Amino acid sequence: MTGARQPAAPAPAPGSPDALRELLESLPDDLATPVFQHSSWTVKRSESYERLAFLGDSVLGLAITTHLYPRLDPEGFGPGRLTKIRAQAVSGRSCRAVAERLGVPERLRVAAPPGALAGIDALICTERVLASVIEAVIGACYLSFGYDTTAAAVVAAFTPEIEEALEHPVDFKSALQERLARRGELVSYAVVDEQGPPHDRTFTVSATIAGVEIGSGSGRSKKDAEQIAAQAALAEMSP
């Protein structure tokens, strides 16, 4: 239960997925089973990992934000810069790396029904699938072990990605532009929604290629929203 107080545990080793793996392997069957169920393998979408991934995405973002906030100098790391660092640390590419260290591809292969084995190799190397599964793992762990235990394991597992984001920040808009240039394509950004009063506005921006939206993102400024939209677009595109 989320409100249950868990016994104190040793701090997970930074950069190690061991603590998150231990939580995963301790999950009850009713949570462990859907974590590795792709929606195409189930009769009901509710039996797949999608709802757990939705929950885990929020837990992941909060865990990384809570770790970064006290660590970084407020004078040098305002909301915009923090948003970019967090976005990179929890990006699809980062989640895929953690998923691979956790052995998610092989776990998916084992969980696949016989009828899905023909396409399993393509599925288990897809960034979007691996990122969703690692988010589902986090969501399931949160439900079973509570926030504090799960967050500590998450930060430990994502430490290499956090340090990479701090030492080598990526400009997602530039990365998207470079990838599209190789294809002879261009991206355009448009504000599709604005919420909140003038002093506390949230912008939603869409990234469009040839009239088709391939990503969207929301942020406290148009620039932040564009970066998140570009990140989402990169995650949608094949490598």
C-alpha cells in the first residue's frame, strides 16, 4: 500500500539497478504480471502495462526532480534549466538504457505469448516499449512499496543518466533538427494551448513535420514547451 511505512533499508548504490531489480522481483503477481504485458497481447488494454506506466511516469519525474532540486545551485539552475536536465534524465533514451540494464528485453521475451514470438525481436528493441515498461515497473513498485523506497531505487538506477544530463546537456530541438536535416525535412512548432494567469502561464506546443504532429509538450515558457515537444518527437521517430 502507498501509505504503509516500510522498514529502513540500506541506501542503493548509485548507478546500480540492483535495488529496483529487487523491488521488481518482490512484486505481488497481480502487479508483476501486467508490467510485462504489451497491449497487443491482452484481451483488455487495462490488463497491459499502460496504466502502470502512466503512474510510473509521474513517480519517475518526481523522484528525479526531488533529487535534483536541493543538489543544484538555485542561482545557476532556474526552472527552465532544471526542466531540460530532468527531461534528458528521464527521456525515452534514458529509460531504455535503464530497462536494458534491468534485463527488460529478456523479461518481455519470456512473458510474450506464443502467438507474439514472431515479432518479439522488433518489439523488445523499441525505445517506446522499453521506456513504457520501465515506467510500469516504477508504478508497480510505488503501489507495493511506497514512494520513498521506490524513489531511492529509481535515483540509484538512473544515476548515470542524471550525471550525463548534468555534464553533457542535450538541446532536443537541435538534435531533432539535425536528424530531420539528414532526411531533408523540417519541423515547425506552434502553441496549441495556454493555461493559467499571465504571471503563471503554462504553454502547450506541438511539433509538426509535413503537417503531421509528431510530438507535443507543456512548459512554463514557450521555449521549455518546445524542448519537451522536440524530445517527444525524437522518441516517436525511429533511430
